[in-house]
Amino acid sequence: MKLRIKATRNVVTPDLAAKMRKARNPRKALEAIGLTVVSMQQRAFTTPALRPTAWAPLKPATIKAKIAKGYGTQPLISSGALAHAGRIVKTTSTAVTVGSDRRVNGHSLAAIHQLGTQDGKIPARPTWPFNRDGKPTAKADANIKAAARAALDLER
């Protein structure tokens, strides 16, 4: 018995080829991941559920100083500059780098608040959606994966 198959219409290959082209250059997905992380970081200032850990309360002296400057009593929130400083620093075809341009005495203000200081004078009040070991939180992991899938159009 001899069997001959002839393709008359190919509906799978064009879609698969398009997804493969996107996957070979994942820049669009990396940009989407970066935007997702930055968005979560910015919203963490006012949405405690997005923080990897709870923030330590402010000391009474800090509260008094903030009130005197007209900033209110919320930790890390004064002018709002730090809350809006998160950004995509660099995107290549293999990586996305997120960060903040806010610096104090040459040190990253975001890193100081994310990890706290070694002397303990400034406690960790993380806003970036990463645990102390550098791994994304469960919420960040889910959001990152969804952003990558959407950017690569892998949901269809």
C-alpha cells in the first residue's frame, strides 16, 4: 500500500514561525518584564501586599521630623521622588536591568531601603518585588510570566 499526503493549506507553521521569531529576539518580552517589575515597585509604596516583607514602623523622632517638613507619617513617602524613580535602565536581547536614579552620597537610595544598612540605622523597607535572596516574590513571578507570555503572544 502506498500513501501520498499533500499539504494544501498550512495553518500551524505561520503562527509558529512568528512566535519563534519573537522568541529568538525576546527584547519585547524583556521590556514587558521590566515594565511589570517597575510598576510593582512603584505601587509597593502604597500597596503593602506588593512588598516582599512588611516595613518596620518609623521611630517617633522620624515621624516628628517628617511632620515638621510637611511630609506626613508614611515611611519612605515624602516628595514622592523615590516612589517614581524606578525605571528600566537597560534592555538588550538577553537581559533587562531595572533600577533607580536616586542616590545619596553616591549610594543607591533604592538599594539602601530595599536591604537596609549594615549598621541597622536604616531598616529594610523593600519596594522592589524581590526577596532578600534576589528571587522574585510569588506575585512578581506570576506577573513576570504573564507579561512575557503576552509580549510573545503565547496565549493563543
